[in-house]
Amino acid sequence: MVENDLILTERREGYRIITLNRPDRLNSFNEPMHKALMSALIETEADSECRALILTGAGRGFCAGQDLADRLTSPGQQPPDLAATIEQFYNPLVRKLRGLRIPIIAAVNGVAAGAGANIALACDIVLAGRSAKFIQAFAKLGLVPDSGGTWFLPRLVGPARARALALLAEPVSAEQAEAWGMIWKTTDDAGLMDEAHRLASYFATQPTIGLGFIKQALDVSETNDLDRQLELERDLQGRAGRTPDYREGVAAFFEKRQPKFTGRA
Ligand code: T3D
């Protein structure tokens, strides 16, 4: 376990767990936590042995978004420059998560509010404990959903639900989120981390380069037309077909055995 207080990083066989660790503030973001999380993600990206990532929160919450204690101002004081903090911290974080070539599992262990909800939704597979809830809290503060919220939400739950969730800022239970297709799966609270570890261990044995290509193709399918997407699939398939894992997958199929994927080029 590598600790720098605000972010805990744990290495397991083939994968890592990053834990947001400001439980007394429901793991809300301040600048030091942003910086520590970005360092942990950069380190994860550079680790060729790491083939999956779990992102979770310490204590009873996943993440309550921005630490609002850092945004209190007195009358007459200059308002905070939120565009600047989004440019400096939140947008790079979402881009980094989406750009990682390994599967990221969000294990949402409790409330995910504001940017915390959207950071969970930026992950590849979102698991949530039954007591977790997702809140687009922004409208209650006069703010706009950020960290990709206005992009992820309509794509995940459709425009009608996205609008209502963003405008009303009402909590969505884990079970409702699963029923709407906003997240992958709800588990019992006690079983959440076991399920996240089970998935991460599975991914740690899978063809990592191919999985990275799948993420890449799905990401751009949101904006590509069919022709461009067909071309991209051709190109990525060409590259996937040159990986040792593809050769191994085909050989294992004919030898009627489990493949031994290395995840290496
Ligand atoms: O600013 C920029 O750079 C722009 C980017 C903005 C991104 C954003 O995320 S804006 C949205 C910020 N987040 C929120 O508006 C959520 C605020 N929190 C809540 O609405 C509630 O706390 C929750 C619904 C998340 C949870 O409610 P509950 O009843 O389970 O817990 P609680 O009692 O409200 O919170 C527990 C403690 O955590 C409490 O402290 P205390 O009273 O025990 O000393 C509470 O103040 C603290 N806490 C919760 N959320 C935040 C927070 N402290 C600072 N900032 C928070 N966001």
C-alpha cells in the first residue's frame, strides 16, 4: 500500500486500487487531493504490469465533488474562478480517466455527488453498493453539471432523464441507476469490493491491448458517423490482429484450453 493520506494506492496481482481518502468530508476534492489523484493515475498508466484499476472511496461516501469549504466567500470578496479550477483539475482528471488504456472499475461505496458522480460515470464499469446514490448536486448551488456530466448523462440515461436529473438535482438510488442503464450493476454493500476485485482480477488476465482498443472505439463512436467508425474498427482490428494475445486466443480455441494472455505488444 502506498499512502500519501489523501489518496491510497494499493497494488495487487495485475491491477491497482486507488482510494479517495478524505472520509470526514465525504472524499470531496481539494487541490492536494486532485494533485495526489493525478499523480496516482500517471503512475498507474506508467506501470506495464497494471492491467485494470479500481477507483473507490474511503468511509461511507464515494465522493461529494468539490470541497465547498474552499469556495466560501464573504460579500465583497472576489468570487472563485471556477472555470480555472475546472481547466486545471477536473477536465484533466476526466480526460486522464477516459484516456487510460486499461479497464477502470468505479466501486461506488456510498454517495457520489456533483463532480464525484460524474467521475464515477467516466469510468468503464460502474458498480455501486445498494446504499449508494448518485446526485447531480450542481443545480442546488446554481452551477452546471461538470466533469462530463452533460455529456455522459444523456448518453447513459437518455435526454429526458438527463434533463430532469440535472435540473432537479434529485438523488438516484443505485438500483434505479442500474435499472436506467446509468451504471453496470448494484451489489450488496458488503459484497461491493469483492465484486470489484473479482472483475479487476479477471481483467488482469485478459488481452489488455485489445481491451484498450475497445475503449478507444467506443469513446469515439459517440461522435463518428458510421463510415468513420467502420474505418476505425478496421484499423484497430488490424492492430489487434498483430498482438501476441490474438495469436494465443486463436491457438487456445483450437487446443480447447484457457488462453494465457500477457497483455503485451
Ligand atoms: O468549485 C469548482 O472548482 C467547480 C467544480 C465543482 C464541482 C462540484 O462538484 S460542485 C458540487 C459540490 N458538491 C455538492 O454540492 C454536494 C454537497 N454535499 C451534499 O449535498 C451532501 O453532503 C451529500 C448529499 C453528498 C451527503 O449528505 P449526507 O447527509 O449523507 O452527509 P452530510 O452530513 O451532508 O456530510 C457529511 C460531512 O461531509 C459534513 O460535514 P460535518 O457536518 O460532519 O462536519 C458535510 O459538511 C461534509 N461534506 C459533504 N459534502 C461536502 C462536504 N464538505 C465540503 N464539501 C462538500 N462537497
